[in-house]
Amino acid sequence: MKRIFSGIQPSGNLTLGNYLGAIKNWIPLQKEGEALFCIVDLHAITIPQDPIMLKSRTLEVAATYLACGIDPQKSLIFVQSHVSQHAELAWILSCLTPLGWLNRMTQFKDKAGKQREQAALGLYSYPVLQAADILVYQTTHVPVGEDQKQHLELARDIAGAFNRAYNCNFFILPEPQILGIAPRVMSLRDGTKKMSKSDPSDLSRINMMDSDEEINQKIRKAKTDPEPLPGNVGELATRPEAQNLVTIYAALAECSVEKVLQEFKGSLFSAFKPKLAELMISILGPIREETKKWLQDKVELETILRVGQQQATAKASSTLKDVHRLIGFLQ
Ligand code: TYM
């Protein structure tokens, strides 16, 4: 039986990257097994957050999950801080995680930058909490974008470390699932940088709540080159911005990059961009309107999150009970 877990931080506006790299791929997985989708607020506070914004973004992520097609009848939607076992297991796992493993994490290096000495301990140990999120549900599959690959490999290593330390075969080693045509959506201003909710330039990303006009404008202003679109994938690979826009088109249209090139071979960006914007609006527009509807029904939204909390807590506490027994904590 598959058990699927994934999560998104409520640390900024959700982007097209979160949609194409994660949420869109979660929808069909709901049919394949038990699925848990979390809003990882404990992760978000590894960098400073405004309390009022954090609250509203947490609800907005939940509303977006629902608007994209996560079905609360099939899957659990819940907030990480509502299930205290995540933090408890993170502590236990942190006692088994060598510093050397964490020192290799590229995301910490990127986020801490030159201010390494000032960075919070939580930012450094963040991947251990991520491992706990996954392992506390005995998750088998974790659908994520490409940037999370290293963290998922670490989660497997930590599961193995626990099993070895306590001479058991307790934790399941979770499989990363990097799915879809666009597992790494790039910035609209720089085709070599990931599209990110934390980029200071709003023009670098499409936010899930952007208006049709904003989408049109951002696509129009997206960095490109003066050449027409090539006819084959090899040529496209040498042009990062062109490759990004074509890949986004393919992911939204649910077809291959080759097929998009067949259709637009020889077109200039002045012809391709309006088509891309139109396609994007036809998909993101209805999701945005549905998200707004959910946000107007806070009572229903909070009820869904409470049900998620109760059911997730039941699963997580059963794992923790076994972990306590294996470790030798007095029952
Ligand atoms: P976060 O909040 O940065 O991103 C959430 C999901 O969106 C994907 N993603 C992208 N995919 C393609 N292109 C992009 N530009 C892009 N930007 C983001 C991410 O890969 C991710 O799947 N540490 C995680 C959250 C987390 C988690 C977990 C995920 C915490 N615990 C347990 C899975 C399992 C994070 O910061 O994601």
C-alpha cells in the first residue's frame, strides 16, 4: 500500500514552480494510495516570518491545495505545527544525524549565504525536520520538485541510520518521486536560477494568485533571446530562457517539449509569448478564483484542517509509540 506525503512552506506566495513541480503531480497520486498533504509552517519559521502574514499564507496554501484538486474526502490536508510528533521525531532523528551529512546540504549553503555564522540552528537542521515529516507517517512515496532531491536522499539515510542504531527494520526508506515535465521551473528573469517565492523580484515568478493582467505582463516581460524557436530539443538546451518557457508551455498543455517545438518552430517570442500567457491564464485563472472561494469559507477550511490534524495525529502518534519502545524510553 502506497503512502504519499508532501508539503509546501507557507513562506511566500505560491508560484507556478510549486504548482508544476509539486501540487499538479499530487492530484493523480490520490488514487494510488493514502495521501497526506501538509502545510509546513515549522519549516517556514526557519527564516523570519510576520505572524499575521504567516497565518494568512497558511490558509492560502490550504485553499490552493483544495482549488487545485486535492480532495479532502480522499487525502488529509493539515498544518505541520498542529501535529507535534513532527517536531518530537525531528529531535530524536537529530541525535542520529552526523553534522557531516548536514554540511553537504546545498540549500542551507544557498540560504545562509555569507551570513553563515548568523544563520539559525533551525535553518541548518531543517532537513532533519523534513525527514521526520516523512518518516513519522511511514511514507513510501514523496512527490517533490527537483530541488528537494538532496533532502530526500538525506531522509533515506536518516531512516537507515535509525534502523542500524536500533538494530531493527522499522523505518521505511521513502522513494522520491520527481514527476512531470517541469520538475524545475526557472526564474522568468534568469533562466539559470530556480523560480522561487523568496526571489526579491516579483517579475521573476508567476504567483498562483496573480491576476490575468499580471500573468500577461510578466510573460511579456520575461527574459528571452532574439532568435526564433528552434525545431529540436538539442538546440533548445543551449538557450535557458527559451527552454524554460517552452517547458512551462509543455507542462501546462500536458504534452512533450518536442510537440511544442513542432508547433512553434521558427516562431519569434513575440508570437509564442501571447500563446503561453493565454494557456497559463486558462489554467491558473480558474484555480485562483476557486482559491478565493475557499478563502471566503474559513469555517469549512478550518474544519478540513482539523480533520486532517486528528487523523494525522493518530498515525504519527502510533509511529512515535513504536519509536519510544525501540529507543528504550520508559513507556
Ligand atoms: P518548498 O516550499 O520550497 O516547495 C514546495 C514544493 O514545490 C517544489 N518547487 C518547485 N518545483 C519546480 N520548480 C520550482 N521552481 C519549484 N519551486 C518549488 C519543491 O520541490 C517542493 O516539492 N523542504 C520543502 C518542504 C517540505 C517537504 C517536507 C516536502 C518540508 N517537509 C516533506 C516533501 C516532504 C520545501 O521547502 O519546499
